[in-house]
Amino acid sequence: MKKQLMTMLCVGIAGLIFIPSVFFNRPILALIGAFFDWLPLPTGWMKGSGAINETFQKLHVAATLAAYAVFVLWLITGTGNIGFAFLEIWWMAVIFGVLMNR
């Protein structure tokens, strides 16, 4: 349970950073949020002890990669609308991540 709690804490912090960075169109600030979003992966916090729904796991991975591809485009262009697209796709990835552990 501690691993899942740490993962959710990091994702929550990432979201709290992503929202104002998109709203104020500051993609550089969103890099800090990306650090927190990816932190559970190298720490091993994402490895759960329970059953994983493989369909939602694949959707989570695909949506996360798509979100960060859009994020890189936002970093390059600095276009605010792209930031909103990143946030929407990232949020779908979060939802899929939650559902894969049910």
C-alpha cells in the first residue's frame, strides 16, 4: 500500500504543477511536474503486489507516451493550446493507471 500511496502522491504533485503551468503557458515549469510524474518508475513504486489489468496497463502506457510526445511539442513551440492537449491526454493516462490496478 505504501508504494501505491507514494505513486499517487507523486502524480498528485505533478498534476498540481501541470495545471498552472498549462494555464499560464509555462512549459519549462511543467518539467518539474514531469519529474514527479516519472519518479515512481525508477523508484519501483509502480510495481504493485496485486493483479494488474493488462488492457488498462497498455492503455496507460500508450496514453502516457502520447502525452509526453505532445509535451515535447509544447516545449518546442510554446503554444498554449498544445499544453492543454498535453494535460487532457495526461489526465487520461492517469485514469488508465488507476484502473489498471483494480
